[in-house]
Amino acid sequence: MKKFAVCSLIFAVFACANLLRGIDIWPDGTEMDSWFLQTDEVRLDLPEVRVIDNGIYPDEGVLRTKEIQSLIDKTAKNGGGVITFTPGVFRAGAIFFKPGVHLKLEPGAVLLGSDDIADYPVREIRIEGQTCQYFSGLVNADGCDGFTIFGGGTIDGNGFRSWRNFWLRRKWNRQCTNKDEQRARLVYVSNSKNVRVDGVNLQNSMFWTAHFYRCDFLKVTNCRIYSLAKPDDVKGPSTDGIDLDVCSDVLVKGCWISNNDDGVCLKGGKGAFADNFKKFPGNGENHRVLVEDMTIVAGCHTALTLGSESVLCDNVVFRNSTVNGCGNLLNLKARTDTPQTYRNVLVENVNGKVRTSFLQCHPWAQFADFQGRTAEELCTHIENVTMRNCSVKCRTFIGASKNEAKYMSLRNFTFENLEIEAQDKSFHEDIFSKVEFTNVNVR
């Protein structure tokens, strides 16, 4: 394995100057806004509207969807407030928050979703890189700037029934897609700015757990996100932890994640013409995403994934975190039927062990539809990726195959100060247009 001296002198001087000033920088060298350092306790100067004070009581074994929705609507008309659930189990189907109305779940409070998909109305919504008719989530907020979920309680998707049905369907139809088994997400927030989700448990979603679409200045902090393997070890299929879909300026910090798919995943559109935003205005780009101080454990397929439904992801940082038994550390999915670009990606100070690869760069071809275009036309361009200061045990150091090069262009990769224990340390170095190794020890 070759070793090279790294970084240009100009960039090094610039970085050192910023460190002395106490300023973080993005991988492209631009300054990180101080907004990313602000994670104060949530405080809302709004009236608190307790559901039990409005005739909605826990542990009754019946859905209170209409009553909760009526209270949200009334609070919005009265100028806004914080809908507060006190300890106990409150059952509901899909509820829709309005601008100025927020959700607080006190410790011991559980908002438990119905396990009947009929309780989640079909609407035009975003799912799997497409804008289409699909089922609402349990907690929905669209066009709600400043929307906040907090308080220490739990939102539970009650997903076991749907998980079992999905795997039964897969037994007789191997081509069953995620959407074929009708399922609801746990939290779906769209077209909103200054969103905050802090200190809550998000668990047992039927489908994706927390999906944010077109949300700018979003913070997800100190949350516990998981999908339990219930009786008979039925896993929750595609229960992604956090999905960022056409989002900019995002902080994901201090969360613990264990689920049956990606921990944190960046999305933005799919299809052979996904980058034609005039034709597909719902698609878009992800910029300035910081994921830090995380613990991502067994169950997760990958700690951080870019793709498989992305058009452009730029300035993505994953740092100061622990992985313990998830599948891959970083997965750069090259969807074969979608034009994609991933650039300016930094992984640093992430330690622990993964089941598969330290870095995974493989084409993703399931259900591919080229719409008359070739794989070469739709090549995924991945550039300016740095992984440094990590100590990780894995099966494969770098999962990238030479015979898959036509689907991916890998340029300007830097590996620095790595301690890797791998069963398989071989890989095709010539798959990279440019790659540098400095102080990399693979045992």
C-alpha cells in the first residue's frame, strides 16, 4: 500500500488559522456557521395544552385520533401552543400538526400508533425519492417552521404487525418492494425551517423512522431511535433511523440508533432523469450535514449512507462517534439508474467495530430502470472523500470491486491515521482516479 504526504500547504494553513479562531470548517474549506454549535435545552414561550386537561386520557385502549387532531386545530386557531402528553399510553392514527403548534412528550408518555394502515390517510407525499400518493406518517408536520418535538417521552409506531406481513409477502414474492406492503412512517416533517427534535424515543416504526423532506436548519439531538426484534426475531424492514431528503444545514448529534436499515441516510431523488428539476421539481440536493457524537449499533446496515436515492450530497461530516456492530461505517451507494454526485465528505474520529466494511462503494441495482439511458451516462461521481483518525475492526477494509467501475467514478480519496483490523484488507486501488494513504495500518 502506497503512502503519500497529504494536503496542500494553502489548505493546511487555512485550516490551522480557523482552528486557532475556534471555527470549524466544511470539507470544501468554507466556514461552519456557529448555529451548528448551539444545542441548548428546548424552551418554548408558548401556552402548554395538556391533552388530559382536554378529556383525552391514557390507557383506554381506543384510538383518540380525532380528539387529538381537534385539539391541534383548536390550538392553532388560538395562536399556537405546545400539545403535551403526560405519562401513560395514548393511542392514535395519523395526526397533522399546524404552524405554531408543537409536541411535548413528558418522560413516561407514549404516543402509540395504530397498527392498521387504514388509520393513515393517503396523500401526496414524498417517499423513496419520489413525490406520489402514499400513506401519511404517525406524526406529520408540513409547512411548520420552528416545529419542535421534545420532552423525554416516546413515539412508538407499533410496527410488529406490518413487519411480519412484509416478510410473509417476501416469501412468495421476492420482488416485493418496500411500498408493496403498505406501511406508515413514524415522523414525517416536510417543507419546514428551524425544526428541532430533541431527547425523545422514536421506536418500532412500520417503515422509515424519522423522515425530513425539504427541511432547512434542522436539528435532531439526543434521541434514542430503534426497532426492536419482536417475538420470533421479526426484524423491522427498512426502518431507517433518520432520512434527510433534500435538506440543508442539518445537525444530527448525540443520538443512539439501532434499527434494521441505515442509521443516517441522505436522499433526494431517483430515476434516470432525477437531476432534471424542472421535470421533477420534488427532487433536490443536500448541503452541509453534520453528524456527530453518535452511537450506532448492531441492527443498522450502515452508520452513514449517501444514496441510494440521491442527486447531490455536498459537505457531509460524520465525526466523534462510536460504531458497535452495524454493517458498514460509510456506504456510498451508486444507484445504477440515477445520475448522482457525492462530494466533500469527511469521516473522522469514529471508532469501534462493524460487521462488513469500513468503506463500502458498490452499485445498487435493485429494481433499476434505465429509461433508455446507459450505465455510463448515469455513472455516480464521488469525489473529495476523507476518512481519518479512526480505529475500526471490520471484515473488509474497502468494499469496491474493479468490475463495477463503469457505475462509479471515485476521485480524490484520502485515508489518514487509520488503525484497521480486517479479515480482508485487499482491494482494487486502481478503481480510484486518485487516492492517498498516510499512516494507515491495516492488520
